[in-house]
Amino acid sequence: MIILSIDSSATAASAALTEDSKLVGEFFTNTDFTHSRTLAPMIENLLSVSGKTTYDVDLIAVSNGPGSFTGVRIGVSVAKGIAFADDLPCMAISTLESMAYNLILTDCIVCAVMDARRNQVYNAMFRIRFGEVERLCEDRAISLANLKAEISEKYNGQRVILVGDGSTITMREVMDLPMSVEMAPESIRFQRASSVAAAAQAHLAAGEKPLKSAELLPSYLRLSQAERERKEKEAVKQASEDNAN
Amino acid sequence: MTEYISHSLEDTDRIAKDIASTFKGTEVIAMKGGLGVGKTTFTRGLAAHFGVSEGVHSPTFAIVNEYKGTVPVYHFDMYRVMDEDDLYSTGFYDYLGKGLIIIEWSENILEYLPEDAVFIELSYGEDENTRIIKRM
């Protein structure tokens, strides 16, 4: 099976072509947000140097968020466009989950974190054992303080490794915990298309059905309900104060 | 805090250029002030300092305008942005650090601004041509 995988969920963008378990080619750039101009030519070049066309592709896998709003939109749109044209099946992979596959050979707890600004991260936890990734919680937006508390309560004594562009801010937060938390080496710390393909293969092997291009949707993972509620409360309070004046 | 008094559009333009000369070009400028107080004129002055000579107008409907200057200038109007989900879907966070970000109606997103944002408040003065410009 030939999978064309795409990731442009943050500042880097990449495309990979895998044939069964073999990585045939991968194109990676990290040049800030130029994805709308660079992603399609990257895919075109990748296919051409691999001697393939979209007709050879059996599945398109894309990281559909969380991540940068613009980045996620571009990745999903490009995937949808290619899939629609050739009626190819698609698979949406969580950006966080794809990064767990960067560490597939290491038995550990993966704490995947992406910077969501203002001391929050997009996060999910995974356990890797014997080359298999097990999801321990849903993708979510969480404050660094709450994540720290959870790591210390649930994973104390286990090997916890951080991946993602939120690794540094998370590391700073958890540094004083009386347990060891590691950062994945730079070369395998961030999301990339080949890991998206690896995750897609695992989903297929587990029996998940691919989607049609029309069913492929971005998952932005909106910020926490609690925050929105707080803001609503503040607005009500402000309004009553305004009335009082 | 620094306070400036403007008596004309030309004054506002000059004050904006003056303030802009202290910027590197990656700052977030949060502007506050009522209708017709000169936010767009002020923005024109800031952008002009960074080589943007024309085309600056309020992006009320587009939400963000991009101008090519010596640094990229991103001009936001947050009038219709009501919460953080709205803000996220403008792509605002993707622009941080990529150029000079100038925000009209920043009061709508006050709690989501970076800590080092520069605050500019424009208000009416004694007569119809006078404006008070505060930098915080």
C-alpha cells in the first residue's frame, strides 16, 4: 500500500511517500508559514522524484490538528483537493498522536505538547510498549500547571518523554518535579509526514475505515470551555457594573 | 507612559512616526480609541516608518490587512472578534513575531495579547481637531 502523507500543522511542513513499511521519500521544510505556496510543489516534487503519480497512491493521510489555524487548514485543504480529484481514500491523524510515532522504538510515556500560547498547550498522553502506541487520553487544551499536576500524579516513576514544539515550555514547568522528564532529541521532536503515515498504518491495521475526501475535516481543538465560561461571567459582571454606573 | 497632543492629522502622523522609530518591527501594537479618533491615521504613520507608503485602510471586513514594507506589517481590526475561538480563527497567533502587528479595537482581545504588547490610547481633546495620544 502506498500512502501519501502530509503535515503542515505548525511552522514546519512536510510530505512523505511510504510503500508498506518502507519510507520511499520525504520532503521537509521549516521556513515559517509559507505552506500555501510550498506544500503543493513539495508533493509534486516528491511524487516526481519517486517516479509516482497520484494514481499510484492508495491512501492520503494528513495531520488534521491541533496546531496553527492556518497551517491545519492548508494541510487538510491540500489533502482534500488531491483526494477529491482522484477519488482517493483519506485518513485524518491527530498531530499529537503522529508525534508519538517518532518514539516508536522506546518504551515510555509520551507527553505530546504543542504551544497553544498563554501558558497553555495542546496535549495528549500515550504509552509506547513493544512498538505499539496506546492513547491514554483525548487531545485537549490544558494549562501547563494542570499538565504538571497530572504528570506528577499519574506518571511518577515512569519514563516520560516530551515531543512537540511545546516541549521547552513544558520542560521549564515540570523541571522541579521529583521525577525525571526528558525531552526527545531535536531531530525527532517535531511532527512530520512520515510519522503521520506510521500512525495511519496503525489505524488501518486496527480496522479503522478510511474517509472520503468530503468527510475529512480539520480538528482545531478549541480552547477550554472553562476559559470561555470565565469570559462570559466577566462580561455579565462588567454589564451589571456598567448598569450600576 | 508618554503623552502626546495632536492638533491635526499631520501631527498624528508625525507622532506615529516618532513612536515607530523606537520599534524593531516585531512588536504588537494594541490600539484603543473611539470612532474617528484617528486610529487608522496613526496606523498609516506607523506603517510609513516601515516603508509602507500607500494602501493602509481599516480592515473592518477583512479583519487583517498585510502590507509589504521593510518588515511585514499586519493590520488587524478586532471589532468583530468576540472571543478566543474567533481570535484563533483569524490566524492571529500565526502572525506573532513575524512582523509589526497593529491592532485596532484591541480592547476586544485584551486578555489574549502578549505580555509585552505596546498600548496606544487615542482620545479626543478640548476641540474637534485635538487628540490625546498615550503610549503605555
